Amino acid sequence: MKFSDFVVPEAVIPNLSGDSKEETIRTMVASLTASGRIEKEHEESIVSAILKREELGSTGIGHGVAVPHTKHPSVDKMIAAVALAKEGVDFASLDGEVVYILILLVSPPDRPGDHLRALENISRHLRNANFCNFLRQAKSSEDVIELLQEADNNQI
């Protein structure tokens, strides 16, 4: 599975500003709505599902990275938004550090295998310090998409 299979280029936010986990999640879900991948009527329900998942344990996995995610019946294929928070966001991460790189994933409930494969792909790349350093330096959506393509092609 590759980033290009699920990341929505129009939902890349290279300069996310948000003071809280909830605000950050809302902004990222709104970017998926603005891109036409989520219907407005389902936006609040998706935000709620992600926040409920966060109550089970933070998806801030450490090293400045978070991967908030949920399964939701309103989507028929896996979609993801990518955001870079230059100032960092308190995500109650496992290591207590703020988060700079966020990848928010929404999957159909009937595709649990795809959901797990996407999470595995995301976490594998986000464990690569070079990849994370390059992402944090990205200045535009185009820079982010280019880095994701390089990761897909095993060039990072």
C-alpha cells in the first residue's frame, strides 16, 4: 500500500495552526470535506469518531508524529489528510512531546485489512527520521506530495 492510494492531495495542510488536539482534528476533517471526499453532513460524526478513538489512547505515537484515525460508514474508500504543524500541537503523545506531523486516516468499516495496511505503511515511513525531517521542512502542499511520492517509490 502506498500514500498515493489514500492521501488526498487537496487535503494537505502545510501550515496547520491549532492549539488543541480537537481543533487540529476538526481542521483536518474539514480539509477532507473541502476536497469533496467527505459530505458536510458527515463531518461532525467523523470528528466525533476520531475523538472517541483518541479517548482510548492517544494516536500521538511519539517523535513529533500523530496518526488519528477511524472507520466510518460515510466513506467508500480510504482517505487521508496530511498536516504539518510548524509550532507543534499538544496531542497527549505517548512520549509527552508536541506533534509536528499528522496524518489523519478515515476508512470504510468493511475494509479493516486495508485500514491496518495503511496504518502500517504510515508508521513505517514515519519511523524514518530522514523522511520526517524532510516533511517538517516542507513549505507547500506540493512539497509534501512530492515527498510522499518519493516515499512510495522507496527513494527516502
